[in-house]
Amino acid sequence: LETAVKSTGSARAADLLRVLGRTDGLSESLRTALVVWGLASPSVDVRDAAVQAVENWGDVKLTAQLVDHDEPVAWLRSYAAAVVRVVKDIIQLFKCYTL
């Protein structure tokens, strides 16, 4: 799956990454690999899809990839920072209600 996404053009890769970002059941290692790959893409569309995937999965561990990423496009940098805040806030809120 990872190879299929990586071997396609940027428009199709972004589409596939968006679909996978809405999919449950992917392993943590696959999700991490897809996000790392997406953020490293020269295509802003693929990087945006990677940020969307992190947001959709809601995995606080993946927010580290967004924090470490040096995004050159201002709107995407702002979006990624917002995703980090929201995912962390949701996790904190969930912990408060499960105690």
C-alpha cells in the first residue's frame, strides 16, 4: 500500500492519502510512514493531505511529525499548527472524561 501511494503522481497520491486518512485499521508504522513521506513531498497538495490525515486519525503521536516539519507555505504551516493544538486538546479532554 505504501509503495502504491509513493509510486503515483502527486495529484493521485494526495487523493489516496486523503482516503487513507479516513481509514481505520492502518498500523501505526504505516500511518507514520505515510505522514513522513507526505510531508517530505515537494507537492503542497500532498503535504496538505498528510496534515489532513493526521487530523483525521487524531493520533497525538503523529503530531510530532507536524511539529518537526518545516513547512514553507504559510497557510499550510498555520493549518498544521492548528491540527497539533486540536489533536492534543481532544486527547486531554478525552482523558478528563475517562478518569
